Amino acid sequence: MSSLKLGVEVVSAYDILAKDGQGSSNPFVELEFDGQRFRTTTKEKDLNPVWNESFYFNVSDSNKLSSLPLEAYVYCHNKANNAKTCLGKVRLTSTSFVPYSDAVVLHYPLEKRTVFSRAKGELGLKVFVTDDPSIKSSTPLPAMDAVPNSLPKEKNGERHTFFHLPNAKQSEQQQKFPPMPPQQQMNYGVHEMKSGPPPSRAVHMFPGSSSQPLDYALKETSPFLGGGRIVGGRVIRGDRPTSTYDLVEQMRFLFVRVVKARDLPSKDATGSLDPYVEVKLGNYKGITKHYEKKQNPEWNQVFAFSRDTLQSSVLEVVVKDKDLMKDDSVGFVRFDLNEVPTRVPPDSPLAPEWYRLEDKKGEKKKGELMLAVWYGTQADEAFPDAWHSDAIAPGDSTSVSPTYIRSKVYHSPRLWYVRVNIIEAQDLVPADKNRFPDAYVKVQIGNQILKTKSVQNRNMNPIWNEEFMFVAAEPFEDHLIFSVEDRVGPNKDDAIGKVVISLNSVDRRADDRTIHSRWYNLEKSFSDAMDGDHAKKDKDKDKFRSRLHVCVCLDGGYHVLDESTQYSSDLRPTAKQLWKPSIGVLELGILNANGLQPMKTREGKGTTDTYCVAKYGHKWVRTRTIVNSLNPKYNEQYTWEVYDPATVLTVGVFDNSQIGGSDNNKDNKIGKVRIRISTLETGRVYTHTYPLLVLHPSGVKKLGELHLAIRFSSTSMLNMMFQYSRPLLPKMHYKRPLSVIQQDVLRHQAVNIVAARLGRAEPPLRREVVEYMSDANAHLWSMRRSKANFLRLTSIFSGLFAAAKWFGEVCMWRNPITTVLVHVLFAMLVCFPELILPTVFLYMFVIGVWNYRYRPRYPPHMNTSLSCADAVSPDELDEEFETFPATKSSDLVRMRYDRLRSVAGRIQTVVGDIASQGERLQALLSWRDPRATTIFVILCLTAAIVFYVTPFQVIALLSGFYVLRHPRFRHKTPSPPINFFRRLAARTDSML
């Protein structure tokens, strides 16, 4: 029996059906989970009952928790015949089972139990999992008579036993909720893959448009990867079996694990020794850390030498002392590489052995060294943490590879919106008691500071009733600080009092339920405010105090936007209970980069030290840094779970400025690639080289090409299609929407928080990398980008202009045959108006099927012509790369210039949004999103048939009634057609 338990708190119900014949109900709740059934008490004559009762289910097998549903039934008890009537049910899957720290009360709409039953209202539940052994499962109630808490036999003669918390004492004991045990971490390492010949370089060119330079075009390749040769997106498998990670080329390495040493000889009579180990293979040297005065050191470090660059057939492992001469050593261990074994995962790691040290002549010396030497691939568990020969130049004598050179997986923090409502203050006491205070409240979380407006009528009890939104990240490190200030003069404020609230104590919610406000005592100093009121409760019980009335909550029903909205990689809300199951898996193989431009000089030669960063959802990945190479090979593979097809994967390439440079230098951007998941066919392997294009003050430049292998696999095609009818953002964005200005400000704060948290990792993901990957400055004014959006808009309407021109030619009888046919068609549609809509939908169906032949066969990529980057003037580039705020000499010019850029940036965004809507219309039949076009084409055919067999008057009448329907039949969230349209792919993915 598993120690895991499922806790359920039945809070309340709202607006349930009246079923007792007297306009009311006697409701109670039954809970069913894993063969166990509990029930609440019965509330007499109550359509809005409140229970606040807790139950605990035993989980028989924790491995089956993901497949066990929780069902809650609301019944009405009929006293006359001791029967029960179902008022509705709620069914929850494992995605709602979260640790207690993440659990919030959610109000679920009651669903019908059967097709012919009725249901109305909501049921409030709080569901969580725990493994605290002190918490026992709920036990049966004492023997019950035929009272409202007992039920008659169910059908099929089955009698059910109901369980309930027996008393308040037990309930109190069970409410000590422990945290959820840490979940098993996913292994993101690279596994074994099939060997084969060097990759083929068969290339197919896909220029983005006729005016796009051919050098900036996408190229399809047919490499030989671990799963076999990729031809046309399909895998041609070889004779040998393949592994799960099959999207990268196999790279073979010689691994050397230096574990420890013992009985090392001392260098003098004191017996002191400062040992370290040098692993030497040809001109490559890897050096461990050294120890002070230690004869039995332990290093446990791994060195990986690429087999493609082996320069010797002998491996030397040398124990040295840091104070001895360069050519002197403590002892040697030599290996003939022809005798080194090969290890293939999932074989167990090779056991290290003790080797006796030798001198230069091969004679045995005092001391032993524990080593393990083997051949392996990047699938080896030791690969991510190893020192790599391709991360250091030959002959470089630096000690060990710095941590910022290694590959790393990062997880961005979970972000919350903090909603703060400042209501009023009471009994404010200013420094000058002869005047009323001109009071306002300053609210601060970290670097985020907002202020209320001053009240018009000054008094001791000001009322503001203003609401603010902030961004905070778990774990919460910053406090929520309120400071009531008094404006006593120009640029002079006096603090009346402070309140400090820990965000860990703030209520969390996943919907728009009401949060109760609280009064807080104002303290004179920050330290007193940090202490809170509890320590002074008895001491200052009768003391006069000023107070502040506020309402604070953590809104988990929103998705906190931390990246540009058109390139979002995650659309899930903060509250994990609202997460839906994943719809597929995205696999990315970062193969190599070709033809990179030198970003620095070393020893008089141009070179670059590159690494790649990929971002999707909360997971960021960083490849190892390849040093001193213009054609680096990474061959690292990563995997993400996909929850929404209308999301974007971003891959960027950067030059590591930390190698041989100052820590204050910024990592240079070399380019990035964006790929929308909905444009990928399911199961196809996309192997392309993407041009790395960057806009510089001197113009657009191609800095190289990035070779990627991408595959998207869906778990259920039906679930995938259903996603197109769901709202793009969580429900709270439509029930309590945020303004555009709020979204921009909060997104800027979210990016700063993510950059700060990832910058504290080891190795750090630097701020310039996070901002570049998140398009943090996409909202700033750019004449070039505005022109591009305007041209996109005109391109959308070019079809209408062409149709108007054609109609003008028809009216002018330029082509008599065409004009006669138009007359015949017009007369037919006028005489038979019922054929208009079927003809239109059938025509779109035919166009969609016809365009299937010309559907795109490759992901979208950066397009310089679409971005107007190939014909931009130097003056416009100078304006685009101008800092914000501007650095002009005149204060007046700076003010006007910044204002112009801000307003123009909003106009630019609006124009881009309009263009995106038109491009989505084009995407209906263009097969850019193959699933969406399939849905639309089938709907067109269905609509054509329905409109053909249904009288036009009936359709018009039903359509009018639908448009004029009662508000009761309207949903707060958008309708499925609107959701479908908003998920269509626009050309924003190809914008620089």
C-alpha cells in the first residue's frame, strides 16, 4: 500500500438546483476515488451550502495515480422516502492533483450525470496530494440510523458504506498538510544512438520569397542521424536498432575518470604534497584541481577527448605537485588506446581500478591512482559534467574547463500576478498635527514601485480604492511593502507609517472568487513592520494606532506573460490545478553550425566560442561551448512536453565572451530561429539549416547557419484538433482582462525577474541572452518594422484590389466571354439565392484542396524582405539602434522623441495585429498549419452540404436568432470559431 494520500476539502456549493418540492434542497456531497467513497453531512434547506469538510483517500498504487479520477456528486436527500437525487457531478483527473502548497480552492461547474438529467451551479473543492505518515485516511462514521446522513441501497442491490471525519479533533489533526515529495526529475541527457557514416550533405533550397536573397534561404538536408538517414522528413532506418534519442549525429569520445590517489610520495621531510592530475593526449591537456598538503586526495573528475581529434595512441595520466618544476612529476600511468574498452549505455558505468604509479622509465614508484578509461558517446552519463577537449584549444594549459562552458538545463521560476487593492486608511497622524495630510500610498515588491493618487478632500481617513498588479516569482524572496506618505511640499514627503506583508502568507486563487480584505497597523520603522503585529499584540493592545485597509491576493488563473505575446512558448496559467494534459512531445536536435563569422581575435586570428540556447515553456537549455571553431558540432538533443500547438520554439546562438575576456563583457548574439509548433506535421523529422541573420547598425548580416533536427509527436490527434476550439489564454484573461498598457509593464517586469533568477544559476544564463530570446525590446519604435507591418497589411488587401480591378475590367467588357459568364452567374444566384452560400463554401473547399499540392514543406524562417531589412536606410537604422530613452543633448528633443517613439510603437503593434488577422485568413486554406486547414476544409464541405439541403430562409432566421440570443446563453470566453481563428499561424514567425 502506497503512503501517498489524496486530500479533498469540500468547501461549498453555489446556486444548485431545488429538488425537495419546496423550492430548496437538502444537499450533501459524495466523493469517489480508487474504490473508496466518502460523504459530507447534509445541509437542510440550502441552495448555497457551506461544508468546509476534509477527507483523505488512500492511494493504493502511486504509479497509477495519473489514471485514477476523482468524482464528486452533489445529491439532494429526500426525507420522505429516504432517497437521493443527483444535482450534478464534477470529475477531476490527475492534472488537478497538486501538492498542498500549490492547492487553491476552485469552483467547478456541475455537470449532468446523464444525458437526460439536469444540473446547475458550482462546487468548490480543494484537492491536493500528501505523503505525511501522520495523516490517516478518513474513517467511517459511527453506526447510523436512517437519518439524512444515511442512504438507501443503490441499484444492483449494492449497499455503499460512507466515510466521514468522525470529529473536529481528528479534522484538526489532518489539516497539518505537508509538502509534496519532490517529483522524479526527467533525464535530459543524450542517450545511445546508431552509428553510421558521416552525414550526407544533400541540400534543397527554399527561398522565402522571390526577392529574398538565395544566401538567406532555408536549406533542407538529408543527414545520417542516430535513427537512420533522413530523407524528405522520413527516417530511412539502417540495419542496427536505434535508441530513443535519434535526432543527432553520433560523436565518440575517450572518457577518463580520475577518482582518487593514495600513498603518494612526499616531496620533502615534512611529508607535504600539493597534488593534482594532468590528463594528456597529444597536444590536449586536462588538469584537475589541486589540494594543499594531501597525500590521499579525491578528485572524481571526468575528461572527454573527441575521438575525431585524437593525436596520439597513448594516453598519459600524470600526478604532479604544483610547487615542483614544470617537467617534474610524482608519477605516471600510461594507457594504450588500442586496449581501451567501449561502453554502450544502458550498460553499467565502468568500474574504476587502482593503477601503480611509474616513473619516466616505466619503473614502479610509490603511490597508486584510481582511474577508469573507456570509449563512449554523448549518450554517456558522464558527458554533461565532463571536461571536453573541444571546449579548449590544443596546447592550452589552463586548469579545468570553467563551469560556464558546460551544457545545462534551466527551469525559469513560476511567476504569479500579485493583485493589490488599496482601499483606505484610518486615523493617520501627520508630523505637523495642525494640517490634514496629503496622503498617498507607495507599494513596492522588489524593484516594482507604484503609487496611488492623492485624495481630493484631505482628511485623517483618506479613501483611495485603487488596484495595482505586480509580478512575483516562487520561491518568494521579496516582501510586499506599503508606505503611507504625506506630501508636505514640492519633492518632499514624510513617511506616516509602513506595512510589510510576506507573500507566502497571501491568499492564492485560481478564479475570480472574492478575497477578504484586512486591516494592518502602520509601523513607524521598517524593522517594526517586518516584525508584524503578533509580537506586540498583548503589549500594544489598547494603544492608538493608524491602520491601512488593503486586499491582496496571488492570481493563479492568469498566464504571466514573460515573452513577446506573438512568440509565446507557454500559455498555461500559473495555478497547476488548471493545467491540462500534454498533447504531444517536441524533440530538438542541435546538430552544428556552419560558416560562422569571427566574433573576436585570438593569437592574431579571428575566431568564435559559441553555444546555443533553446527556450520552450519553463525549460531553457544551453549546449556546451565549442571553443575556437567557426564550424562547431554540438549534437545535443532535448525534449519538451507540448501543451498547446499555438506556441513557438526559439533557438539562439551566442558567442561566449567569458572565455579570455572580462566578466563584464556581454555575450554577443549571432542569430536565432523561431519555429511555431502548429506549422510542424506530426511525426515528420525536419532537418534544415537556418540562416543566422542579425540586424546591425550597418544593416542586416548573415553570421552563419544553424543545422537543426526537429520532430513533433502528438499523443492524440483528436485532442490536438480539440485544442483549436479552446481559448488561447486562460479564462481569467477574459473574465477580468488586463489592459494593453498593464500587459506591457508586467511583461517587462516578468522578463527582469526571469533574467535575474537565471543569472544566479551556475553557469549563469546572462541577462542579454534572456532578453534576446524573449524579445524584450520588440515593443520599441522602429521605422523599419513599422514599414514592414504596413507592407504586410497592403499585401493582405492586394487580393481585394485585384478583384476590384478584375470587376472593373468585366464592367468595361475587356473580355466579352468573361463578362457574359459573369452575367449568367449573377442571374443564376439572383434567381436561386439558396445557392450563394453553398457555392462560396464549396469554392473555398476546392481552393483549399487545390492548395494542398503547394503547401509549405518546411518551417518558417527569418525573411529579410518581409522585415524590410534589406532596403533600410542608414538614418532609420540609426534611429532603431538609438538607446531608449534617447541620448540627445536637448532635454526638450529627448522628451518629444521618446514620446513619439512610444506612441509610434503602439501604432506599429496595432498595424502588426491587423496584418496578423489578415494573414490568419490566408492561413485557412494555405496549409501552413496542416491540422487547422484540414479542420476548415472539412467544415467547408459540411457547410456546403448543410446549406444546400436547408432553405436559405431557415438559415437566415437561425443566424439572426443566434446573433440576438439572450445573454444567458452567451459565454464569457470566446466561441470556438473565434478560438480557432486566433490559433491560426500568421507570418510574425518570419519577422526579424
